[in-house]
Amino acid sequence: MLSYTEENYLKALLKLSFQNEDKPEAGTNEMAAHLGVKPATATDMLKKLKEKELVNYKKYGKILLTESGKQQALAILRKHRLWETFLYEKLDFSWDEVHEVAEQLEHIQSAKLVDKLEEFLGFPEFDPHGDPIPKANGDLPVLEKILLSEVKEGELCQVVAVKDTSTVFLQYLEKLQITIGTPIKVLERIDFDGSMSIQISDQEARNVSMKFAESLFITLHQNICQQK
Amino acid sequence: MLSYTEENYLKALLKLSFQNEDKPEAGTNEMAAHLGVKPATATDMLKKLKEKELVNYKKYGKILLTESGKQQALAILRKHRLWETFLYEKLDFSWDEVHEVAEQLEHIQSAKLVDKLEEFLGFPEFDPHGDPIPKANGDLPVLEKILLSEVKEGELCQVVAVKDTSTVFLQYLEKLQITIGTPIKVLERIDFDGSMSIQISDQEARNVSMKFAESLFITLHQNICQQK
DNA sequence: TATAAAAGTTAGACTTACCTAACAAATGTT
DNA sequence: AACATTTGTTAGGTAAGTCTAACTTTTATA
């Protein structure tokens, strides 16, 4: 059984591995900063986690989760994101309030609690921030995101990310009242110039260019919580 | 802010004060036993709690919560019982599984969480064991229990306790499928001999004697969770 | 490539919550 | 009232997780 603190180190390591996609190793200072402790403290804990075979680590080297460590970290992340979903959907917390409380709730030890909570929430695959919730076996749901331009006529989809991050594009999105989670229905595709007629949320139908449709990532799954 | 451990000491003290109704003081050994630690450890913590003015305590004397300590202990008990209710009602935990997990959940720090949870549960006044849930201001709901014999015709009530604890009576209750939480409707009162016609849950109407009606405590509030 | 800067480690100390063993006070029993 | 038993305290020690200060290794750059 891991301590509250050990769990936090594993979780930090997992998060850092998501951040630095290509190379999932982390450094001592990086870890310490992430956890709000001094590097010396992180070194101590890393030795302990190595003893328990949760991380691969040697002096002055980079840190990497072992398979066992990764599974434990995923279990914590699973709890964190399920609780965030609970707070947001059932207790009416706002998007930005959920994290702090979930930081505490993620350490509650009870396999039954997690699984029942997941069931109660209807087996959500993504949390209120759009991040994937690990399954009980550690699998991470992948958001099958495609470009809006690839959606067939009549299909309903949901915005998940932007491909173009330029200010002009983001401002245009704001004007259209499009954020992560906004539902969009493709009404008609014009083959001539690649433009399309779409319905944003409950707004009136409107036309968007091919350039626009190729700048927006959407998903056909309706499993992202809409931002309030 | 209190530590996890300090909170447990306060809660133990509150529980002991409920147990020894007439005299709410506790002894060091009693406390230590309740918390699963050695008496020496309890002495240490008691000194610390005294420093924080949460308990009244002097060497070799009895221990008593101060008003401040009592309020904090009630806040923890409130969380504990709300979480028990949540686990039982929403996550389908059984009557005897809720306690262990609630022991952990009661330490989560978030005023908003507690109040939202209470609202989500519909402001329950009693937990799945029939114990009162302290209000946000520390008030303890009192179960207005009266004898079944005092209930007027046509009224619906709910079993909360037994006055007679003899085996024959308890066996009779079992035969009638009456447990804590069972709803009973008084259909007719017979003045002649004090007997009455009642409906137990969804069963057929049946007659019970005055002796029976004077042995069962019920409440007119419909706020006790029914045992499954 | 020599050296300065950055990154990481070690040693020693503190706090919290726990322990054991020895002692002191209060209580109960004849 | 004296003594035995129960109850509670003190002193000294341990483990976890943190710190600071001094040191070492790696890396980046002039």
C-alpha cells in the first residue's frame, strides 16, 4: 500500500511523461518543482520508489516509471478524473473548482468505490477538461479526433481541439461561440469549394470555408462534457 | 487546519461523549483503545489538542471537548454520515460496507463539497444506520420517536427502535418482516382493547395487540433509509 | 577543451505520530 | 488507612517526509 505522498510522486511522474511526449523521462528538479518540494526531498523519495520497483532510476540519471509504477499512477489518475466528473456533473462544481478537491479524493482507497462511481456516472470516457479517464485495466480511451472537413453530411460532432492556434482564428471561434465541447452538426457539404453549412449548438445554420473546416478538430463521440 | 490524526481524536472524543450519555468526559486509556493506539500516544496528542484549545484537560484528569472542539468534531461527523448516505443511496453499497470508506472520505477538506453533497442527497437528516446527520451549523436533528400505540388512524410512520428487546418480541418482528426503517400505516384503532389494524410495508392489513403497539418506537418523519 | 552554470546528491536536522519501558497518581479493597 | 490495581505520564527512541547547506556530477558555452 502506497502512502499519500508516494502516490503524488507517481502521479507527477505520469503527468510529466504525458507532457514530454517523445521522451517520457523526467529530471529530479523538474519533479520537485511539480510537487512543490526541494530537489533534495525528491531525491530521497526517488530512492524509496526505486526500492519498491516503481521507478527506474540511477544516480544523476533520468527517471522513468516502471510498468508497475505506471499502472499505479494510472489508477490514481483514473480516480482523479472520475471524481472531477462527479463534482462537475452531479454536484454542480465549475470547471475550475474540481481539480483541488479531486486532488484529495484521488487518494481514497477502495476499489469498489471507484468502480461504483464509474458506473454511477455512466462510464464516462473523458473528464470535464476533455482528458481521457483510464479504464480499470489501465487503458486510456483515445479521442478519435478528425478534422471538421472530414465529417459527412447530417452528422453531429463535438469540438475537441484546434489545429490552427493563430489569434485571428481563435478570435473567429470566439465570435462564433465555439469552445471545446461545443456540438456542431454538418448540414450540407459544398463539393465545389469544400465549404460547408453547419449548425453550432442551437444557433442558426451558417456557412464556413474549407480553410475553417480544416482548422478544427472534432470527435464523433458525444462524450466530452460541454464547458459551462 | 487540523491533521487527519487530530480529527480522529476529536471524533473519538465526540463518540465517547455520546456513549456515556450522563457524563461526557473520557479517560486516556478509553480514548487510546478507541483509536487503536497506546495510552502514551493519546497523552501526547491530548496535550497538543489542549494547546489548540480543542479539549479541556489536565494531568490525571478527565477529558472534555471545548465548544470549539465539539463544533469541529460535529463537522467531521457530518461529513462521515453524509458520505455514508451517499455510498448507500447512490453507489449501492450495503449497510455494513459504508463505514470503512466514509472513515476516509470524512477527512476531505472542502466546505462547498459537503454542502453540495448534502443538497444532492436531498438534505437527509439521518444516515443509513438511523443516526442523525449534524447540520452545517452543528445542530443535531432529533428523531421524534413515539410509540406505535400513539399514532392516529390513517397516519404513515416508520420503525426506529424497539422498546422491548426480549427474544420472543424480536422473533415476532422478524416473522412480521419488521426491521429498522420499515414503513407502517395505521389503518384502524380499536378503542375497546387498544389493538390496531396496520399495514406493514406493502403487506396485507393485519391486527396487532396493544402490547405490541406499546413495544415499538416509530417516527412520523419519513427520513430514515430503509434497510435492504 | 576548460570552465561556469545547471542539475543532482549527501549529510544533518526538524516535526508528526507513533512506540516501549519505567515511573507516578488515583482508585478500590480489605 | 494501607496496599494492590488500575490509570495516566514521562523519557527516550523510530520512521516518514520535509528542510538547508555543502558537495559532486553533468551539461552547456565561451
